Amino acid sequence: MVQKTLKFPVLGVDISPYKTDEFLSIIDERLQDKSPTSPPLFVVTVNPEIIVQSIIDPEFRNILRSSSINTADGVGITWAIDFLYGKKVDRITGSDSLEKICTICAKTSDSVFFYGSMPEIAGKAAEKLQSRIKNLEVSGTFSPSRSDVSLEELPFDTQYYMKSASVIFVGLGAPAQEKWIQNNLQKLPKCKLIIGIGGSFDFIAGEVKRAPAWLCKSGLEWLYRLMLQPARWRRMLKLPLFALNVMLLKTSNPKQMKQADPIVK
């Protein structure tokens, strides 16, 4: 389904070019596929911080190369693809995707599991989504004491409910959530889709406010979050580093970048 698809490489990370509707259609198709042998979809929502981290973290870089779909999460990624290839791609974030995927799950009768964040926040996010989405089945929620807890270390009932879920949302923050997924995905036999969604549980639960729509559309959501959470300034230092590397990449071989097409994998 997604094995042979065009992708845009950005500093060694291949970004999938799907429009939002195409992305959700792929998920819908996978959830409706009842074949026990169909592989799960592993989705990473990529932002500039993730790409910079992948440059210095070989393990993380290999995970991004093996994932099923890498969406453009963050205006920096959409800018880079436009700058390098002259192509427009939709911004598909974990926060925006969570509720839409849950809506599909309610239609296909697939259960979801929320893993990560603080205990009261994950549970509150689940309750809010169930109040909004009719027939949404949440098989469970769990907040680990640390990000590297393996599936076998979780309480027995948590393991049971997680293993029975079709879709698992992992909110541990990158790269911890992607590493957790890579290390535990093969232990989740009924999983059809697993996706790292960062701090999305906080948004759904109302613990952190999303930026106004006009700020999101203008690409300034990062500034709004920085105003609400000043401690994020250290993470924001990766943004100019990302932009500089993208510009140097194009400057080093402008002809190749101009003519480059998405690669096939």
C-alpha cells in the first residue's frame, strides 16, 4: 500500500508527499483491511527538530528510514520541500491527525490506546474524544514512569489492553516515542497503526492551548508555543540550524536540487 511511493528527501529524511485527504484515506484503507498478515503502519510526524536530531543520532535516523509514512509536521519541513524542489506538500501534524484518526476508528470499529503524557492528561484526553466521537472505543491509557519502559515491564492489564488495540498513539516526545515504537511494535500483533504524537494529549485535554488558526496557517505556531512555554527556547535553537543546513544543501548543488524529483522506495 505504501511500499512504492514517492518521497522528498530532506537532509537524509524522506518526507511523504500525501495530501491530508490521501493520508487519511491510506489509514482508512489499512484499518478496513482485516487480513492478519498485513503489516502495521508506523507514522512519524516530522518537524525540523526531528531532522536535526536524526543527523546526530544514527539509531533515530535508521528508524526514520524504516517507518511507513513520514509526514511534514512543521512549517519548516513544508518550506524546505518548496525551497529544494519547488513542490507544495500539506502540513500533517500529530495534533491535527489524532482526532481525525479516532473518527475513522469509530467508523471501522477499531479500538485505540493512549500511551504517554501524565496519567490524568492521557485519561482526560480519552474522555474528551469519546464525548466528541460517537462509538469511539478506547481500550486503555497508560503513562509510563520513564520513556524507555519496554512493553514487558508494563502492568499485565496494560499489556493486555495495548495488545488488543488496533491503533496506538504514543506521546513520549521525539525521539523517545519513535524508539519505543521501533523496539515494541513487533510485540503488538493486533496493531494496524501506531503513530508518535508528541504533546497532542495535552492539547486534546485542554492542558495546553493550541495557537489560533490564523497563526497556524501563517506558520507562527512555534512562536505562540514559545510564548506559552518559554522553556522551549533551547529546542527552538534547532530551527535556524535546520534552515542553514537546507540552504547549504541547495547551494552545494543547485542544479541537482532544482531538477530533483521525489525518490521511489
